[in-house]
Amino acid sequence: MSVVKYEAHPLYPAPSAEMIEAMAENWGIDALAAADRYRRLRADMIAQEQGDGFNFPYVPRIWTVVWCLLDWPHWPKALREHAEKTAGCDLWTFMRRMREALGFPDGPVNTVWVSGANRAGKTEMVAYMANATMAAAREKQVYVLSTTEGDSVQAGLHSKLFRYIPREWRTTGKGETGYISYKQKNGFAGNSYVLPNGSSLVLKYYSQEAEEAGEGWEADAVFPDESIPGDWWRRLPARVSSRNGFIVLTNTPQTGYTDVVHEFMGECEITRWAAGYMLPKDGGAPWRHAALGLSEAEHAELVDAHAARPERAPRAPESRSEDCWEWITASKLASSATPAEAAATPAGEWTTARRRLEHAPAVQVGSRLFEAVPRVGRCAGGRRAVVWFHSADNPFGYPRNLVSEMAGLDTERIRCRLYGVVTPSQKSIFARFKRDVHVVKAEAIPKQGTRYLLMDPAPGRNMFMLWILVSGKKRYVYREFPGNYLLPDVGNPGPWAKTSGKKNGDNDGARADGAQSFGWGVARYKAVIAWLEGWVGWKLWAERHGSGDAKTWPRTNLGEPIWPTTEEMDAWEDPAGGGDAAEPVHQRLMDPRGGGAVHLDTEGVSTPLGDFNALGVAVDAAFSGTVTSGVEAMISALDYTAEKEPDMYVCEDCTNLIYALENWKNLDGEASATKDPVDCCRYSFSSDCRDVAPRRVGGGWGESERRRHAGETRAPVRAAEGANQDARRRRPRVRVC
């Protein structure tokens, strides 16, 4: 047994007796000499890292994920060589492969938000990147932003920046080009410094006026630290655009779901997950050892060493960061986890499941079940990314203490403090809606059943519509309007709603381009309904105007869409109730309040319901009931268990309804941007839309079934709002003059 004494170090543990014996055998010396030799080697590595942070920094692999996303090549030399040797390719290829593995095949991003746990090494990475960017070329301009000058000094931002300045340049002082004046107490003189190659760094603070301090400068790189105010954030893209620069925002989101956080998370798709061992889903105890990347034996040794009196150097590291390079390599790396850790951390498809944060997969580890936590996310547009730093990524932050403090606390606090995760406090009403359960491809929707069209008109915006097929007890939403398809005179209308950061994310979203009025009257809606449902009248008209198939809207020689006249549409027979059509719709139902809203036209007073029926489109008033009753019916239809499938599915093409089901929280009342798709859907439940269609027998319809299908087989509409519906179809519209 060695009697050599070791100083405790979070990264380089003291060796065990077994390790000393193995080293002694390998080196051909006795155990005491081997222990002394290892002690000296260990001391040299510690001194090297502490004295020359620029050339010998400690770099957790998660840092390199940020660098790969940015295509940032200024890696420490030894690390770059190790990456190239490990992957068998040059650094540029290594970074490209990492991006492709993370769902960024179309190239690097220019902005990364590093959302990190407390003391996860975010500022250390910023300090290294800032100086490496400056040292790599002449005349680089780098800006680091923080809260206040005093806070930045006290929090150690200045001292970390100084530690990562190339060692030979730290004593530059005041020269013709370079200028570095640093004191530990006050930080950098003038909140800036210049390297001998002319590259400069400037510190700015959110306590300054953004209109003045946030304007008038250009940067190759900007590093906003902590929670940046919106008026500062909105100015940064313009600051880096002229130099083709980049932005790396770092913070622990303890201030909650702010507008800036929302800009990244509103439409973010997680592309890489990790197991949240401090977030068990099976009611069992959290796994503290696995949360630190350690085996149970290593964690026990760590606890025992720190509890000893006098305290001794542990024979285990404080934590072990995830080896992110394994995401792109076929086999485990030489520097990967211990066998015990590898056994505790399973690989599986859940690690790369592409889904929103609120739909995090569950992680099965042996007989245990844990929540998955995000590692990398792709923001809308693909030019921004989010990378999550976990507490285990930085052994120098002594995450063992934080893990102990968090054990037993509420889930939201653990997510934020240990994993850097923040979500809006309010959850969607349809919490059980899951894309991988409820969203199906178009070809998976049954051919037989009863079809309904649900309509929701509103002044000042487009009408929203849903087509639903009821087959037995299952209902399938198979089309929406406006949808993810081209419309004549419009093109792709875009999404109906988008996320919003107002009220810290506790809202129902904001209206987007698809909701903005096309300026269409009832005649155009009839033409589009006939087109989408495949009315025979529309097909014949389209053929006369040069359309080559039943799905192509006719156009002029100049490519302009042709619209039918009212006289031409008068001959189109409404196939609702059993007439000829590609998809015969049994009944069309409209929101009774919007459909009954009185408006003036050239001939007097009318309503949307009256307008459609007068133009030959059979539409009834839906029974809306209460919002609560319809929503509860939807919740029940969406619910499922291991033994019971849900009773409601949505075609993957219905992106607006899918978005509404994921985001509607019923917080904005009638102004809710996501309420229209939900209303259409709930009308199908409150109006008792059911399957009444006959089934084909022997390849055709029986005579009785033909009469039944074409006759009085409509789903009942409540008497209060549906009386005399057939009579209304037969008589002309009544105008009040």
C-alpha cells in the first residue's frame, strides 16, 4: 500500500491500491516508486492546467458540440489531434459529422444558446472561446455582455477571461498594439483589453442603456452571459452580421420562460436526449451516482472521502461528463466511461427521438424508469441551436453538492438547476396528446366511414375548417383549411398560429400568416370546398378550363388561377348526404354564433349560414354546447392506456390542429390564437357526429343501403339549433330589408 499523500482534485482522483500495483508492474518498479512517479505526473498535469488555461484547458466533450454546431475550428491542439485520430478524419469533417448526427445537415448555425445548470462550466467555455477567437487572427473584435460591472468582477468573469489569455501575452501591459491591464480586485481596466495581434475584447453591461451601448459596434463574436434583456438581445444579430460572426448566449434560466428564452424554445425540436437520473418516473429514489456520471462504487468512495476527518483525496472524480463524441463514432472511445457507468447508461432510439421538449420520452434503465432531459435542440429555421449543459459536465463545480441539495425537491427546480431546462409553467389542456401516438399518415386513415366538415367563421380572419372521418367509434381528422398545401391566389398560407413569449409563455400563442384574411367571399370558399371534396361539378368546370386532373386548379397561360363565376357554380350539385364526389361529406356544421352573425350585403341583411346555403352549399348550425363539455369529450377521446387505443387520430398533414392540441391552454379566452382549430374539433363531439355510413356489400351498394345513405341518415343535430335544416336547404335565402 502506498504511503504517498495526494491533494484532492476534482478531475484527477487519487489512485487506488490496485491502480498503483498495475502501474508498478507496467513500469517495472516497486509500488512506492510507482506511487511517487504517478504523484509527480499528476501534479504536473494539474499545474499545467492551472497555469496555462489557453493551451491546456479542461474541455468537457459537450463544449465541442457547441463548436461543431458553429463550425468553430479553434480547438486546443492536443484535443483537435485526439478528435481527428478518434474519428479517422480531419477536424472539419469531424464537425460536419457531428452536425449531421444532431439534425443539422444543412450546415452550421450562427447562434447557440447554452442553457446550463448551475456551475456547469458555461462561463469557462465563453472565456476560452473569446480568447481563442482573438488569438486565431489579427484584428478580431469580441464582445462579452453581463449584468453589471460589479457583478461581472465578483462572479469571476474577469478572472476567467484573464486565465485563458495566452500565457505569453498576459504581461503585455501597455504597448503600441496590445494593452492588458488586469487586477484581481477590479478586473480589466476600462472593461477591455487588446492582444498584441490587434484583436480586442470589450465588456458591456445590461445596466447600460441598450439604445446607446447596444448600438454602433461590430463583432466577430458576442457572448451574452446570464439573462439578457429583450432590448439588448434584439440588437445583437445586426452587430455580427457585417463580420459574418456568431453569438453564444449562456445562462441558467432561473428567471423563467422569458421572451428571449421563447425565441429559442418556441418551435425547438430536441434532437438529442440524455437520461435524467434525478427525475425518476417510477416512484423510486433518484440515482445520484448516475446523475454525476459515476458508478455506485465511485459515488460511495467520493462521499466517504469528503466525510472523512481529516478529509482525504477521493479515489474517484467529482463527476464525469458525457462522452458526446460517441454520438458520431461506431465504438466506444478510449476515454469513455467505466464499464460500470456504461452498464448504467443504456443506448436506445429514445436518445435521438425528434420531438418537442414537452413530449420528452421515458428512459428505461433495467427495471427503473426516468425522465429524458434534452442535450441538443434545433430551433425554427435551422440557424439557431440550443445546447444543454448538465451539472455533471463540470467536475470543478463540485456537482455532488448540488445533486444532494436537489434530491427530493420539485421537478421544475431540478430540471432548471441540474439540467438547465425551463418550460412555461402552464401545460397544454390536451396533456395526453402525443405525436407518436395520435398523429398518423394519410394512408393509415380508413376508406370507409362518415365524413363531416366543421367550420368556424370569424370577422377579420380566415375561416378555419376541419374534415373528419368517423369510422366506427374512431374519428380521424384528415384535412384542415387553411392547411399545409397551396391555395389559388395565396400559395402556401403558412401556419395558423405561432408561439409567443408574452406572460412568460403562459399564453395560447399568437396569430400567424395563415389566419390573416385572404379577403375571400363565400363564393371562393364554395369553390375551394368543391375542389377539396372532389365535387363532380368542379371537376367538369376545371376540365373545361384546361385542368389536366381532378386535383390541379386551372390557370391562365400566364399562370394566374382561374375562379368560377357564380353562374358557373349554380350548376354544381352539392354532394352532401350521398351525391357523387371523390369524398362524399355527410354533413357540414358551422359554429352557430359565428354562422349566425348578422351582416349587411348589397341585398339586405344575411348571415354566413344563410350565405352558404343560398349559394348551394348545405351547411347546418353545429351544437356548440359549453367549451368545457366539448373539450372534456376530446380529452376522453385522446386518452389511451397500454390496453386501450385512443379514439381520435390526426393526419400528419393537419399541422395547425396538431400545433393547437400541443399549445392551447385556454388562457386567452376568445382572443386565443389556437382556439379555432380546437373549436372545430369539439363541435364534432358536441354535435354528436357519428358513423352512419353503410358498408359496401359484394363490391357495390344494396338498394336499401343506397337509399339509406342518400336519405334521412344524417347525424342528429340538437333541435335548438338544427330544426328545419332540410327545409332551409330547399328554400331561398330570406333577406330582411
